[in-house]
Amino acid sequence: MRKVTKFVQLTDTHIVREGELAYGVVNTAEYLERAVKVINGLLEYIGPIDGVVVTGDLADFGAAEEYQRFKELIKPLKFPVFVLPGNHDNREQMRTAFDFTNETGPLNAHVKFGDCHLITLDSLVTGSPHGLLTDKTLDWLKCELGELGNEPVSIALHHPPFVTGIGHMDRQRLRNSEQFLNIVAQHKGAKQVICGHVHRHITYFDKRCPIVISPSPAHAVALDHRENGPSDFTLEPGGILLHTLIPETRDYCFRSEFVPVSPFKGPYSFGL
Amino acid sequence: MSGTQIQLKSCSKTFPDGTRALSPTSINVSPGEILALLGPSGCGKTTMLRIIAGLESPDETGKVFFDDSDVTSIPIEKRSVGMVFQSYALFPNMSVRENIGYGLKIKKISTEKIRDRVDEVMALCQLEGLGERNIKALSGGQRQRVALARAVAPQPKILLLDEPLSALDAGLRDQLRDELAILLRSLSITTVFVTHDQAEAMAIADRVAVMQKGHVLQIDDPRKLYTAPDNAFVARFVGAANELSGRLNNNLFSLQGGSLQLPEGISAVSDDKIYVRQEAIKLIPPSESELKGKVLSSTFLGNSQKIVLSDVCERLVNVITDPFSKYEIGQEVGLLIQVEDILVLRDD
């Protein structure tokens, strides 16, 4: 029986050590706490969730204490949580802190949420802000997708494989986007690519695959399409994404929706 | 032997920027054979594996055959190959049994058939009794066997392994090397694996292809590679060899420490060098030998000892001998080298 699958994407939480603020300004732990409350609070309205994927930059400096703090903060989430590294993360610290099945090499994984395959890819280049998928990772992806036939798959990685228009972020995007998207294009079933890194909610419709970036629950990268715009951030309302895989008559479809985590008023009744 | 034959016909790989990862190469892998592609990084071994897998196309003239069918333009998912990556990623939220049966489930095979096949593969891979375990509860070696079991469950024609053991720490690697050798043999699937570790290649493979700079230098069974390497690169890569330099005059090879009588026919000593394996040199009293050296150091290795000699030729000479004989630093010793142990090699 095919069924609806729901999972939450959380990204760029940038957890710092207790008592510190990210960039001296942002209390990232408080935002994560809030996101966790929002996710748990949603359950009453949206029904069960199959899991959570965190698309990188869990920690701000990749320190062991930061991952411990992250794990403490997400403890109230009572479903499987899978993580992948971003440029602020440390691969080996993450391997130690979370359950990865491979003892060496990139932190790639293939998991399943309900009917949905989730392939998480490691695009971290140690010491650099930009992303790159190694040849071995691309080979592995090709093999995993090849085995899936037309089953639905969500492919998660930190660095977006497209240009967002924000210059300083685009300079540190995924370097081998074309190679990556050409492999994804070969998959015959329903598919989506989900990423983080840019701290904004952006969707992109490449003919090979729809791509969506999730905002961070904490700070946002300032919207600035000027060529040499400064690298600024704001505290505009952040959030998470709720991804739903829906079985339609012939195939599956993906639906992705923004859920804010900042406080707001309501609900009010439309009925008079 | 059951299984599928692999043939590469004149397969080369040139990248768009002009770099040549593989020079035109033709090899046959017999049904059921285990072939190792051995060499340092950048030698072309991974490119060759990727061409066999269908992850890479050879340059235009190259052809890949599985038995009689030309698979050159067939993508990996239709080639019926099982691939095990160095950094294998298993389903962390599934049991051992679910992991192994996964590929079969996707192929819509019936639950009973999946159960039977998974049982069979678990027995082959010595995973009996672990079926319900979570992947997280397994040791590194067990996980590796699950990765292998997952690859062979759909009964692939060809099994391909990319550095199968290098993800493991050294101690475990030695132990698993022998286990993997036995396991692969019992599967009787035509297998090609890539490694940079000569001990791994020699222990597991029926034949080893030693590669360097995009060329296969020699392809032979491990014993032959060791005892009769074609050139100095192979000799050094598959085990330590001493290079002795001297001058050949008729059949007499003269070195700093004396001379060696070479048999008739050994006349083509290139650059006046011969090669001898470390364990092929016996130490005898100096009075009994025409070739002498001085003990520079001795290192106890447990089941053997390593003696380093000076004054034999320009280079130091390493000798592996029994661990019990005592040698003093500075002591003069004689060298006994059997003629059949002398390797005459082309230079690389």
C-alpha cells in the first residue's frame, strides 16, 4: 500500500557553545529550541511525521561540545533524525556524535522515511566554504539511484547546485552542480533535491529536477542581488520546511511548505 | 567454473582536458576468477573498474564484453553488477536482513523468495543469527560483510569492489583479508577489485594486474609476480627487493663486497643491476663466500629478524633471516644467493 510520507527539513542551526552567541549576536540554541517545539506542536494538526533531516551546519565551529548541545536540544523530537555535514561542520566530530555506518570517507547515507528514499550527501570540503561532491560520492549516488528503479527519492545536501543571485553565497555554492544534476536527471521516479547553506527559502525549477533551499530557524542571509553586495545577515523570521510525498494515481509527487518558527499571532476563525 | 567472462578490448580513457587515465588496455577475466587491480594512486586502476562497472565509458574504440554481449553502452543499473564501495553506506534504520534484502524488494520479488535468498546469502557471508540486529550494533567487519551480502543478494554477474578493506584499521584489515579471500572464493562470482595494498591483492586474488601510469605492466598469479616480476617497478611493488649494482664481465658479477657467479645466459643485466628478495639472501661465514658485507644493524621482528648490511654494494642490503642467530654490529658475514633467486629485470 502506497502512503503519504511526511518529513521535516531543518538546516543551518549553527549551534555554538553554551553561553556564546553566533557572530556575537544570534542565540542559535534558542531558535533551535523553538523549531523543535514547533515541530512537536504541529503533530496534532498534520498527523505523524516520519522523520527529520538536518541539511548541514548543525554546529558553528564543528566542535564536539556543539554537537552534544545540538543533540540535547533535539532530544524532544521523537522520530528518527538524520544529519549531513555543511561547511561549518567537522566530518569526524559528526561521525563520532551521530550514527554513521561507514568508518571512513564521506558521510553519505541512504535511509527511508515511509515510502520516501532519502539519500544524504556529504559536500563538505574541509577548510573551504564551497561544496564539492567527490567522484566516489557521485559513483555511489549513481549506483544507489540505479538500484531504485522508479521509487521516489529526496536527495539532500548542504550546498545548493544552482545560482541564488546572492553573490557572496553563489561564490561558495556546489562546484560540480552540472555533474550532480545530470546524474539526478537519470532517475525515473519522483525526485527532489533539498539543500541549506543560504538561510533563505528559495525554490528553483531546473528541468532535470526541482530544487528547494530551506531557511534556517535562526538568522537569514540578507536578500541582496547586487553584484558586490556585502555578506550580511538579518533576523527576519526563520523556519523549517515540511516535505510531503503524496501518492497520486500514477506516480508520487513532492510538496514542500515553509513553516515559520518565530512567534506570531493567531489562529483566528474565518467564521463570523 | 561458473560465472561470466569479462573482456576489455582496447579500452582507454582520455579526459576532456587531454589527460590519459588509461592507455589502450585489453584484458580477459575468466568466469569465476578474482582479479586484483593493484597500483599506486593515479595508476588507472579505478578508471578500469569504473569502465567495467559502466560508471565510465571508454574512449570510442574500446569495447567491454560480458560473455558474448557487448555492454559498452549499457548503464550500470542494467549490467547486473554488484558494487561494494570503500565507504559503504548501509541503511542505518534497518536490520541486517532488511539491508541485505533491499535490492530484491525493489525488484518486486516475492517475500518468500527474498527470505530464502537472504538466508542463503547470510549463511555464505557468515552472518547467521545476526539478521534481526540493527546495523549500528555490528562491528566494522560485520558491516563490511553486510555490504558484500547486499551486493551479491540480487545474484549479479560481476562483483566489483573498490578498496574493500582500506576503510578498516590495520589490525582488523589483516584478519579480514583472509576471511574475504575465503568468502569471495566461495561465492564463485567473477570479481574485480581495486587496491593499493599488495598484501591484500596477493592474498585475495587469483591474478593480479600491476598498474602504473595508465598501463598494465604485468598480469599474473601472485606467486609468479613475486618470483618472476617483469620489471623493477613490479618487483618493488609486490614485495621488497634489494637492488645490487656491479659490473658484469662474462658471467662474473663484480660488486664492492666481492663477486657472484651468474649462470650462462644471464647476460642482459640492464644498467649492471640485479635484484634479490630480502629472504633469498642467506648469511654464512665469510670464509665460505665470495661475496661479503658488514652488519650495520639487526632488528628483531618476532618471527624473523632484519639484518642491514653495508659494504656489499653502493646501497645497503636488507636481509630477512631467522630470529635466533646473533649478529654483532660491524661483524663480517658472507652472502649466499641461489642463482634461481636472482631477478634480472627491465628498468621501469
